[in-house]
Amino acid sequence: MIRVWLIRHGASTAPPTSAIGATDPALSKEGRTQADQVAGLLQDRPLVRVVSSDRRRALATARVVAAPHGLPVQPEAALRELDFGSWEGRSLTDLWSEEAAAAKAWEADIRMTPPSFGESVHDLERRVRAFWDSLHPFADDSGEVAIVAHAGSLAVLRSVITRETVSESFARRLELGGAVALLAT
């Protein structure tokens, strides 16, 4: 059994209500402060590995978390956020007026990804599960692992680790700069 820290990257320079998945904004000043706070939370934890989405906002957060431990950050494309396709950079609240039927179906079942998205939740699940399978079982369970990523990829990862449904995990979405510890067996 090993403790795994799921950490959502800090705030980015993108507008707060924007759907940001495939685009790659940097951390904002607020995001850097959030990264410092989560690093402070974990500075005395026995981290042995830090893995991150390869997107700038996640990598920057992960580097701040890894620094006190002298650890490198392992970038992983599989931990990227859901690709929002034609909604990338737009407010998802508009989805409910522009694609009401698709939005309602998605709201009822998170796996009913709107067709205008660039990727389905099923695709996100497949790549995050493949990442987890490649990482686990852990060769060294003498320490803890930090994984820095995005709301969607972390929700799927939480589902894989805890065996909650994906919908339940999405409902427990981490705030920007938030962290949760899970025990993985």
C-alpha cells in the first residue's frame, strides 16, 4: 500500500470560466501562490516520485512541489485534461444554450460527452487508466507519490484508485491548487 497525492495544478492565466484542456496557458501569479501552498503542505511528506501532466500549468506546479524533495518531475501526456474541442477557451455555460440537448445528456451522465468536444470521457478514462497501469504496482512503496494534473484526469484517476464511479469522482472535483491523499493497494 502506498499513499498517492492527487494535486490539481494552480490557477492559470486563462480566464477562470474558460474550458481549458488542450491549450497550454502558464500559471498565473495566483497559481504560483497555490503551488507554493501545496508544496508547503507536502514538504515534510516522504515523497519519492512526482509525476505531472505535460502541460505548463501542471508542470510548474509539480516543480514547486518536487523542489523541497530534490526530485525530478516525470511529465506524462496521459494526464492531460479532457480536450474540449470547439469549446476550448470558451465558457461551458454557453454549452447549455447552444447545445442544450448535449449539455443535458452530459449533465445526466458524465460519459455522454458532447459531440463537439475533441475527446470523450471514455477516451480520457482509457488513457488515464493506461497511465495508472504503467505506474502501478509501485516498485518502491517506502514513500509517497505526488501526481499533478487537471480536474478531469484527476477525477478519472481517483475513480481508478478508489473504485468510485467516474460520476462520483467528478463530483469530488479538486479546487485549483488542491490536494487529496489516497491509499493505493
